[in-house]
Amino acid sequence: MKIVTTPLHQAHAHAHEFEGGRLIPAKDVPARAELVLDALRARGMGPIIQPQHFGMVPVLRVHGVEFVHMLEQAWGRWVAKYGYEVREAFPSAWPARGMRASTEDVEAALGTFCFDTATPIVAGTWAAARQAADCALTAAQCVLKGERAAFALTRPPGHHAASELYGGYCFLNNAAIAAQSMADQGRRVAILDVDMHHGNGTQAIFYGRDDVLTVSIHGDPAAFYPHFAGFADETGDGAGEGFNLNLPLPAGTAWSGWAPALETAIARVLAFAPDILVVPLGVDTHLGDPAGGFRLEGADYKRMGAALARAGLPTLFTMEGGYRLDTLGSAVADVLTAFEGG
Ligand SMILES: [Zn+2]
């Protein structure tokens, strides 16, 4: 299985995020991707390849042009306003109900396009986000050429980013960009998101469409981030009605509760009869994950990889969440090696 990655993700490095009314240490640290890479190397997986460059056309098939330009220019505008001393660009006001979106000031631009306080922009964010999208597109090309699977080690992750919205550590929706690219090349694509958190961005991007199926297994948004999407009654809109499936699960869910949801998800995917499956792979489902709330552990990740393999579809994995650093690498490696062996 080809693994697509680039050291340029390290340019997106920030010290903090806001959570629970406090500035806390960032959870999406560059070491995450390095730990995953180390674990994959230790298992002899690969080859490990660098991304090709696809330019902005495939990105703009999913994201709005004004949004993309804002991400590209945000750090420069921030520095022009605050100087280099404030090293992390966070929004501090949002155009909530009854107010007007604006991009006139950098504060307004961040508030207009960002939905949380966990996702600062720093000097290298845009370069890293573009590279992550290229990793996903490169992995998509591998699958399009007939390889059984490929893994895009995307950082920053992508599944919380919608067409014109960033948040949840995500800027560009790597999985959606790859899925759209494969759809544009004539393939029928299903997306099965196994991250602890609802893939709200991916859902929003394809919500009105019947040509790309979106399925997500995640913590019930009544209790978990992203709070405002991921409920079971979100089934699609218009032509997309019936082509979005959310499987929210309660806090403390272990494999015994998670596995049936996976079987339901895979059955829905197979009924859709896709050519290719995209799996936004987050392992923040792990017991003790600082962003999590489920209790998957150890061999559960091998079971997950084997179950995904039994679906029998060419599969593109993108890296999403997973913040418990002592188990992150082995959990990802377990999923991918079990998929290869299954
Ligand atoms: Zn997550």
C-alpha cells in the first residue's frame, strides 16, 4: 500500500488552542504524523512517496474561491494588523444569527469562515493544507490506476472543513477533494468516516447529491464536538435525500457497540455499489484519547481494518484525528496492515 506524505506538514505548528474557556496545548501537533510514519515504517509498510502537485483546480471543485483566497492570505493579513508577536491567528467574533458576514478586516474574515476556537492559522498553515490535499489527490491517483489501497498521511486533517468553513483542526477537506476528483474521473465514490467526531464538512459538501454517498460513525453530537451536526435524522437534502447516513454512538462505546455500527455502515456502502471507498481514518476512538470518548483499543483496530477489507472495494484512506500519542501510530498501522492482510 503506497503511503503519501510530505515533511511540509511540519510548517503547520502552533502551540495552543482554546477549549473549555482556557488556552490549552495544541493537540494537532506535527509529531502526530511522524509517529504514524514511524509505526508504518516499523511494520515494513510502503513504499512511502511524496505527493504530486495538482494545483488549485481540484481544490476549487470542493471549496469556494473566496474561502480559499482567505486561507491563503489570512496569515499575511494577520501579521499586517498585529505584527509577528501574536503567533496564532484565532477568530474572536462570528457573524451569528441576524448579523452579516464580512471579510473586510482579517478578524471578520476569520470569524466568517471559521466555526471554532481550536483551529489557529500560523505562517505555514496554508502551505501545509495545500500539501495535504495533494497527498490525498496523489493517493487517489494510485487507486484510480488500479491499486487496491493507498494511504494519504494528511496533516492538517480535513473532514471538518466544508466548502466555505474551516474548523476542528481542518482547513481543506482532503477526503472530499479526493472523492470529487475520482467522481470527476467517472468513478462512483462512497465515503465512510470512522473518526471519533462527525465528518460535518464532508457531509455538508455532498449533502444535496446522490452521486457520492457519505456515511459517518461518531460520538453523538448531543455530547460531542462538532455539536451542531451529525445527528441521525440528517439523511441528505433534495436529490441527496437518503445518501447521507449518520451513526451516532454514546460516550464510552467500546468495540462491542462500535462493530455493529461498522457493519451497518458497510452494508449501506455496498448497497450503493461504489467503484471506490474513501475512509477518513481517525483513531481518536481509542481509549484515553484526549479528544475522544470511546473505548476502542488494541486488536480492535485490526478488526476494523479486516472488516473494511471484507467490503472488497478499492480503498483510499486519509488521516484524520488521533491524539493519544503513545497509541496513535500502532492504531493506524493496525488498521492498514489488517486491511492489507484481509
Ligand atoms: Zn476526531
